[in-house]
Amino acid sequence: MVDPASVILSSTSLVALRSLIALRRSVDSKFSYSYISKRIGIKSRSYLSEVFNEKKKLNPKHVVPIVELLALPLTEAELLKGKLMLDVADLNEAEAARIRSEVRDSEKKLTSGTLELSGVRDINLVMLIGACLHLFKDGKAIKNQIFDLFKRDRHLEVEQGLYDLIKNGLLVKEGDQYSYSPDYTNILHVYLATNKKNEIDYLKSSIREALDHVSDFQNNPQETVFYSGIITAEKARYLQDLDYVKQNLRSAQSRIESNSGDTIIRFNVQIYPVATHAKRI
């Protein structure tokens, strides 16, 4: 499935919007210009066709409802809205400057690099440590401040994790202070490319971590979401729709996420086939 981010980043705003509508329609036949028009209150059936054929200009009041109807991940949605508003709206200088700044921030998130990790002893812990510096002012902390976030019996593992992060170039150490290296100051948006063993180790470690938090769930259920359901599906359709599910999960995560947060959140979702019945003809 085509990544919406790549479409928005590589195209003009209207071309991106038209392409994303076409992509959505390829998996949902009802998602036509007529359907969109009805959903957002446009009376003219030909309006969107004329907009995309450059015969009419998109009304700025339609930008937000059209983008929201696409159900894009939050960062992609904000980027598309911003690019469209810069192209179609009559903005004053201050408003245009604000939106351009937001567009640059969104582009920075979506163009963050892919980091290859090597020689990591505990990928789950390394990812936690990598995120935890965002809990401190300016993304900087001394070792004891980082230690205070973890149980005492894990301090040796944390120290090893800090070493792994420095070795892989994510963190730098100046005196007693750890901080993000210049290339990874926006580390929450760095995609970690790991081998299959690291992925398996991460899954095992996060399951153990979840077991450690069972008592927290019992004592503070309002701070936790646990949802489990059993459904049946056509295998081919399930595989086809996994990308749609992933995009919506990214959107949900983006709504929660904050670079200036005070809490690290584990965001795990498990979706997998349990049993498959081979149909007989």
C-alpha cells in the first residue's frame, strides 16, 4: 500500500489530495467525489472535479473536513491541511508564517531517518531509554536522573543501554550529561530498523514488562486500556486491510504523543491470525 506521507511530501497539495482520494477509493469504492461532497456539505456534484481540473479554487472552509474524511495519521493530516491552506487561503503574513512553520515541523517528523541498530543487548530497554530523555528539560540528563526512572535492580541494564545508544550514535555524553546527538534530536520520530532477532527479543521483553504492570492495571484501570476481541475474517481481506489498521493506529498514537511529555507510554497493539480453516471446494 502507498504510504500517505510519501504522497504528501512529494506532491503539490492538490495533487496529493487527489491522489489520496484515489487511493482511498481503490479500497473503498463508495469513496467518490459525490460521496465526499455529500459528507462535507458541498451541493455541486462537479465541484471537486472542477477543483482538481483547476477550473475552480478549493474553498478554504472545505480543507479541514475533506482531510479529516481521509482519516490520515495526525502528522500527515496536519501537513496536508497546512499545505492546502497555504495554497488556497487568503492568509495574512503572520498566519502564513505560522502555518509554514507547522508545515516544516510536520515535514521534519515525516522525513526522519531510519536508524540501523547493532550490538544491542536489550532492544526494548534501549528504546525506552532513547525516549526518556524527552522527559527532561532540553532533552538532557545526568545518569542518576535517568536511573531514577527505573527500579534499582535495572540500573546496570540501563547503564549498558546508555552505552549501546552512544555506540550507535543516538546519544552523546559530555561530562556527566547525556543528550541526543545532533542527527537524532527528534528521536521519537526515528524509525528503528532492527533484525528479526531484535524484533522477537522486543516482543518477549515487552510481554515481560506488561506482566510487571498487572498490579498497576488492577490499581489504576482508568490509566490503562486493555481490549481484546475475537473476530472472523477472510484471510485475503485481512491482509489487505492491515495497512489501513496500521495507519489508524499511528493516528491514535500521534494524538497521545507529545515531545514535551512527562510520562513514557507503552503503545502496543496485537493483531494476528490464531486459526485458519482451509476451505474445501
